[in-house]
Amino acid sequence: MNVVILCFFIELMMCFSSGLKYKKKVSCSSWYAKNAGGGLLFLNNAYINKHIDKKKGIFVHTGLYSLTNPRGRAASMGTSAVRGATSGVVDDTGYSRAGEGAEALAKKSRISFTKSKQIATIGPATERFEELEKLYLSGIDVFRLNFSHGPKSIKKYIINSIRILEKKYDTSIAILGDIQGPKIRIGEFERNEKNTMETNTFVELKKGDFFSFDLLDKPGDEKRVQLNYPDLLRNAKAGQIILLDDGNLKMKIVTNKCDKDGKDGDAIEVEVVTGGKLYSKKGFCIPNMIMPIEVLNEKDVKDILFCINEGVDFLGYSFVQTKYDLMFLKNIIKDYYESNFFKNKKKDRINYDVNSLQWKDHDDDTDFYIKEVNDYYQNCYLKKYETYKKIYDAYNNQDLHIGDDAFGVGDINPYDTDTSDADNSAGKCGHLDMATTENAPYSQNYAENSDDVNKIFIISKIEKPSAVRNIESIVQLSDGIMIARGDLGIETNLSNLPILQKKIINLCRIKYHKPVIVATQMLESMRFLPSPTRAEVTDVATALYDGADCVMLSAETATGQYPILTASTQNSIIKDVENDYYYYEYTQKKNYNKVKHEKQKNKTHLYNNSYFEKLIYSIRDLSNNINLKSIVLFSNEFHKIQKLSNLRTKAPIIVITENVYLARKLQLTWGIYSHVSKLKNLFNNDLISLINYGCKVSKEEGFVNSPDEYSLLTFTKNISSSANLLYLCQPCLTN
């Protein structure tokens, strides 16, 4: 007994001594845990030191092996099991501090960093450099450019400003370009005595009135108005409901007088159900109908080309209805990336001097970024247009059929956090061959492009009932999803919107591992008031508890009176939610028996990805049981990072990558703090240098602040037999 006490006392004194000597080269503790049955190996610096080739300076232990136990011994150990583990510097990496930029970034990481990400829409209230900087420092991760408003010259100014901020703060900032899409609008009304004083002409309709929509190119009156969409008129059916002006007016189709020839006399007659003032150029929609129109017009295509040229990270795709809309877009993007126009575009596009920023409130065809887009559109896109259009012709001729894969009974339960039934076989999406997709709609033939992070990612906006009906195929072919609750709430049953939100989030996060954004009216009252309503605060929190990666501010930051305060307020709400213990318990997947259950269902994807599945579950479990301050992940693989993110670890995930495009894309992913490596040829460095570098990043970015705080380091790529390694360290005990 006395011997045991003496040994304990000696060990305690040695640990205390190592804590005082931060620059000590060898750790006092020899703690490590290894699963005897062939599981995950957890090491600290002392164990690493024992297996270093002093001449080569590399880790030469050969006992690392593939995982067979997804949790391992250490995953079930409490904090006390590793409290005695201390670490010191193993080797000198030659890494130097980044200076003032790194200090500013570290300050932001401590103050404003949240695991859940924020998007701010940029508009007249925030489009100047000073306001953009304030938004960034308030916690904004992604800046959204709304191409429904404003010229490209202002978008160019904003993009340049964001890239200057990125360099100033030595960080990564993402940009989302939101394309306007095919908003269907009615024609104009004639001016009369009732609307003489109005800037926009209108007619006033009452319940029970009869009205008609036709193709006649002349101003409308109280009996009719132009709707210049022949295919839409021909496909409308008696009994369907029409919504106008964002749902403020409702009508019911009585008769369809159209014929197949599409003559000017074609029209549909309707009865007014909900009356009011109907203004010129207001929106028109028929819920639950797939609109027979092309999803991209000339303006949209040019905006897409502009976004690609300017290095925009995400493309918001409006009014997606079916997978064919995505196929249409993907082929346009693919052809442009492969064209000489893209390869020969101007390289030096940004002067990183803030004083060089030029503000222009109009587009000039002589500007190089306008000329590049126009040249490709005229000389290349129009020549290939018929090829792109074949997909719509095939659908209209019923050569292609759209399956109904809507949510049904038994689909992922929005209230159930046990997701053992989730099929993770799907994942990344690629460029599509229109001739083969119908025969293999979910095949691996086009399921592997999300790791092509140098190219623009597609965020499909779910805002139509037809998109909800085809949600599975849309999610599968997208790189992320935005739940656009504005239009979606208009065209669907409003009371069902919360259920749709939960189901879509679960589908994206659990089954397909895609980032998902919740948008529209998050803090709407802060457009005019300095504080939100209680309901709005609860709405933001609910989206986070549902599992959203990101919440988006729209008019609040674009035209609101308190844009910076709004961003700060949402940041505070997110922090309070993330400080709630039950937030992680609720959002983490309760599926410890998942592997056995899925094998019984012959889910072969578990065999294909079994090692990485077990690795990330070990990381999640260790994060739950030990008070980790950060998880440092060396990786260039977007989809694997997204899978770890979806487990909702308690500790933030610092992704160290050598790809700046990946670092920007990760700004949309929950829990990720991306860091572009200062080491040259990152994965050509030896294991010890990478471990030491990871510790320094965790400390210098402000995630670890005291000697008794731990970080966990791991890799998604095999580095000197390190892919099986989870390395537990105390960064403040390193140089």
C-alpha cells in the first residue's frame, strides 16, 4: 500500500514539474491507450518520443492498424483517465507566428466564432467596405449577393472588398451568389382614374369576380391581363388555384380556352377567391404544378458566368423544381470550365489595396468582367443552347419522367434523433450526362464531384411544392440546400412549413451529408427595430436544434436599419444555444447499433467506408467524454469533413488544409474553423511536424488558452501510417 502511495506521489510531482517547464522536450507521462483487440490507438507526446527515428526525425512505430471497434477503450474513458497526460514539443517545425493578421483572427475566433454558421445578404445598407468589415467582425461567415437587385459593378466591388478583408485578417470568407431565376410575372395594367396617383398601375378585384389571363400584348384592365407564357397557359387545368403577389390574391381556374397551336386568343378564365389590389408585374404561381418553363434566362446565365469568373464559392439556384433543372445547370457550368474563355480570362482580377476599390452604380460593357461574360454568351453559349435545351424537350415530350419521391409515412422522423435507418450511400454529385441519368438516376456515375472544391458549389433553393415532391433527387444532385421559407410558405400549407423544415434538414444532414441553410425572416422585425421579437429568437434557436448548418439574414442586413446589430444579435442567440448541454445530446445521432442494423439491411456503403465511419464516431465519443477544446483535422476532402461535422461534436473542428477553395467552402459547414496551412506541401511533411503545427494552430487561433486544456489531432489521409492515429495533446505545453 505504501509503495502504491509513493508511486502515485512521484508521478504527481513529475506531472507538476512538466507543467512548469513548458519548453521541455520530452513529456513526463507515458500514458497511452490501445484497444487490445486491434482498435484505435490514442497517443500523447511521450509515446511519440519513444518511437522517433532521431536521424530521420519521423515517427516509425509500425503497430498502427485499421479499426475494428468504432468506440475503442479510450472512447469510453472519462476525463480522469487522461488527466495525467502531459505533452511537450517533439520537434522543431520552423513555424513562425503570422503577426498582426493572426492576432486579429485569433481574437475573432474567441469572440465571434460559432459552430453554426451565419449568412448575411448584402444590400444598400451594407455594401460599402466599412460595413462589410463590421459584419465580418460580428460573426458573419458567408456573404450573399442577391442578383435580383443591383448591377454587376456593385457586385464586383463587394467581391473585391471581401477578398481584401480575407487577406487583411488572414482568414477564409465565403461568397454566395444567389441567381434571380424565372419569377413568373403578369403584364401591365392601363392607367385609369383609380390609379392615377399611384406609381404602379393596378386593378381592384373582389371575391366572386371573373378574370382572365391571355397572350395579348396590350395593357390589362379589370377583366384581363397578359400572361406571356404559352406553355403555362396550355398546361393549366380547371380547378387549380392561382396565387398572385406573394399569395395576397387567390384565384381558381374555371375554364382553359387554350389550344395546342398557342394562338393569341388563348386564355384561362378564373374566379377570384381572395380579392384585393392586383398591381402590374406581380408574381404568378400555381402551387403543386411543375411550371413548363426553363429555369435560366439570359440574365441568369450571364450572372452565373460572372460568379464563376469572380471566384464566387456558392451558387444559389432559385426555383428548382426537378433534377432536370440541376442537370441543365451542371452542363452549362461544366462546358464553361472546360472552355478557352474560362482558361484565358483575366488572371489578375483584384488589387488588394483598399484604396483602389472603385464604386460604380451602373454596368459598362467596356469593363473586362462584363465583356468576358458577354463574349462567351454570344459566341459559345447560344451555339450550344439547343444541346442544353434537349433535356426540357425530352421532358415535355414525355421521353423523361419525373418520379414522385416526396416525403411519405416512415421517412426520416423530424422528431426522432435515432437515425439508424439512414442510408449514407449517397453523397457527392457530379456533372451529368442527360442520356444516361434516367436509366441510373442515383448511380455512382455522377456522384463524385463535391470534393472538386476548386469549382463553384450549387445550393438548390427549396421554395416550390414540386421541389418538395422531388426532394431526394434534388438533394442528391446539389452541394447544399437552402430552405427558402418565403416562397415555400406561400405555395405550400403554411402550417406544414415547420414539419417540412425538420424533414429537409434531417434528409440533408443524416442521409446525404450536405450542408443545409434555413432562410427568410429569421429576425425580420430588426429591419426597423433594435431588438427582435421573442418568436424570432425562438425561430433561430429552433432551426439550430433542428440541425441546420447555417441561418441566413436577408432584408435584415440588406436594407435594414440595424444590420450590424442584427448580425451580432443572431450571433448571441447561436452562442447561447451552443452553450446548452442538451443541444448536442439532441442533435447527435443516437445510433451506436447502426453498423449491425445496416448490415442486416445489406447497406454495402458501410463496408466501403467502414474505417472512416469508425474513426469519426471515435472522435465524436471522445469529444463527449473528455473536455476537448478543439479537434484538429488535417484534410483536403470536403465530403469526409462534412461527415464529421454532421456528428455534431462538442469541440470545434479546426480543419487544416492547403486548399484555399476548400477553406472557403467550409464556411458553410457546421462546427468548422478552416485554416490554410503555412507549411509548404502540407502532406509531404513528417508526422511530428504536422502534430506540432496542429498544436500551434489550436493555441494561436485562441481555442486553447491554458495548460490543462486538450486538443485532439487526426487525419483523413494516410501520413506515415498516421491515418489510424488520434493524438491527444496540450497545445499550451508546446513552443
